[in-house]
Amino acid sequence: MFEVKDIKDTHLAENPVIAQMSRYNHEQLLFCNDNETGLKAIIAVHNTVLGPALGGTRMWNYTNELEALNDVLRLSRGMTYKNSISGLNLGGGKAVIIGDSRTMKSEALMRRFGKFVNSLGGKYITAEDVGISPVDMTWVNMETDHVVGLPGKSGDPSPVTAYGVYVGMKAAAKAQFGTDSLAGKKVAVQGVGHVGEYLVKHLTQEGADVFITDIHEPTLKRISETYNAKVVGLDEIYDIDMDIYAPCALGATVNDETLDRLKCSVIAGAANNQLKEETIHGKAVMDRGIIYAPDFALNAGGVINCYAEVKNLSGEWAMAKAEEIYTTISSIINRSKEEGIPAYQIANKMAEERIVAIGKVKLPL
Ligand SMILES: NC(=O)c1ccc[n+]([C@@H]2O[C@H](COP(=O)([O-])OP(=O)(O)OC[C@H]3O[C@@H](n4cnc5c(N)ncnc54)[C@H](O)[C@@H]3O)[C@@H](O)[C@H]2O)c1
């Protein structure tokens, strides 16, 4: 049994929690437990320099607590970067609930979680993520106002996300082909779910030659028929003749194996964490002359939609803000070329620079 006196015997660097927090400068962690409801959760506030930390709640059957801790630390930091590069007055945070979302959720558990969110007094604003539904969020909302993405509010973020991906893809095309017109460009969309379908709509409206794949056959058939997009196999997508690869399903699809096959000269899609290993594959992509639009900057439409809800702004505002993703992606690509540094690294730098600059503005009260 761990006792307080044991702390003096433990060097700070060996402390698995605080040492991990200090690695990327996380501000605060809240460990939540409730035996009655079975709730076990961690809320991570990474950085609140720009504003309250916004990020979704994920429910996942983690094999152990360390896995949950690593995930919440990584995801909350990612939200800081996404919110910063998108020019939002939001910090980064995330929450994870440990458990099986199909069997362990209940009104009581979600409300107990809502109470923990509320205890942070607005420093953390939550939203839906993997394993959490709009109904769950209405339960959370019974205990706290610090929640967005509620039914009847800003609604499905996918159209805003898809629009941001589309305009950002155009910016990447401009840098690679000298024109941002996608007419006649061969675009391979991997995953035609919520975001993928809206993206296919924009692309076909502009006259792009669109190829699609998905594990869900009925969706694939419907989208192929509706938008006249060509269906390709799940694995075949990596080998086809294409100008632009748009991953809109899974992460880590840009890796050693696929990079030897991909014939595209632009990678721009909605999926999170597209580069399997940022440091290795971010550079490999640049070395091959492929322009990569960093995922967290490109797919920020979803969080822009949440921000509109936090600030009571309209859907039109969200779409106009998502349009700025064109300029953001152009700036990242230009700097990447000028400095000879991979685009993902430039995007990280730009996000950090904004936090430092705004942090200085905020100091004198
Ligand atoms: N929805 C948003 O606003 C939003 C915002 C930011 C990032 N994202 C990211 O964008 C991606 C797509 O989000 P979404 O909301 O459209 O999800 P979704 O679940 O609606 O769609 C994903 C689609 O990918 C398909 N798919 C799954 N595995 C596949 C595989 N191996 N090959 C091909 N297709 C496969 C699924 O059948 C589904 O149709 C996700 O990675 C998500 O994290 C979404």
C-alpha cells in the first residue's frame, strides 16, 4: 500500500505520473473514481494559456491504467496544438473513461463524470469522442454546463470538418501543382463516413476524378452512385494512379509499407494521426516531394464547430472560420519549404509560437 511518507523515497523522475506530466508540460490531471457507478476516468488539462481546455471524452476498454494515462496525455496535448493553430481562444484538454462503452455506460455513470467535469469550474470543456454518444452528453450536461456538441446545438461537425479539409486540400494542391483547382485531379478518398461523404461531394462538384473505398459495402455503393465516384479495393487504394491521397478513416496509414506504394504528390485527409511515426514518416514524405497537409490543422473544422457553440456563434461563422484553413495550410507549406523542415514540425512550431505570443499579451492585467 502506497503511503505519503514513501514519496520522499521516490525521486521525482521516477514518479510515473508527474514525470510524464512534466515531459510535455501538462498543467493538471484529475483522476476520477466512483465505486457506486463504476466510473474510472482521467481528465487531462494540457494548456490553458489561450483559453479553457476543450477536448472530447473518449470511453475505451484500456488494458491498464498506464495505457489510459498515456492516451489522455497524448490526446490533450494534441488538442492544444489543434486549437492554437486554428486561431481559437481555447486551450487543450481531453478525458478518458476506462471501460467498455457498450456494457458499462449508464445515466448515473455519465452524470457522475459530469460532476467531475464541473468540479474544474470551466477550466475543461468536454465533448463527444470515441465511445460516447449525444445522449451520454445530455446526461453529462445535467451536472455541468461545460459541455458542447449537445443535440439541438451546433450539431454534426462533419460538414464543417469536410469543408476545412476541402479548402486545405486546395491550398496544398496550389503549392504542388501551381493551381488550386481540383478539376480533373485524381483524388483517392479512404473512408466515406460522415466526413468522407461531404468531402466527396465537394470534390465531385468541382470536377475532380474521385476514387473511394470503405469497409462498409452499402455506404460505398450509395456514395458511388450518388456522386459518380469510382470504387476501389481496401488495399488497392494505395496502388492506384492518383494525385491526392485523402485518408478519412484510420490513422497511421502513411507508413513504411504504404509510402513505397503511394503515387500521390499531395496527402490531405481528415483522419487523425495519419503519419505512423511523425519524425520518420513526416520526413520521408518530404524527401519524396509529397506535400503533406498536417492532419490536426486540416481537420480542425470539428473543433471550430464546438467553439462556435461555446461562444454562441452561428453555423455561418463556423464555415467562414473553416475557410481560413486554406491560409493556414498555405503558411505551413511555405514555411516548410523555406526552412527545409517537415510540414508537421512547422505546424507544431506555429501552434507553439502562438501560445508563447498570446501568453505574453495576457500577462499584464
Ligand atoms: N467527424 C468530424 O468532424 C471529425 C473531426 C476531426 C477528425 N475526424 C477524423 O476523421 C476521420 C473520419 O471521421 P468520421 O466522422 O467521418 O468517421 P466515420 O466513422 O463516420 O467514418 C469513417 C469511415 O471509414 C470507414 N472505414 C473504417 N475502416 C476502414 C478501412 N480500413 N478502410 C476504409 N474505410 C474504412 C468506415 O466504414 C466509415 O464509413 C476519423 O479518423 C476521425 O477521427 C473527424
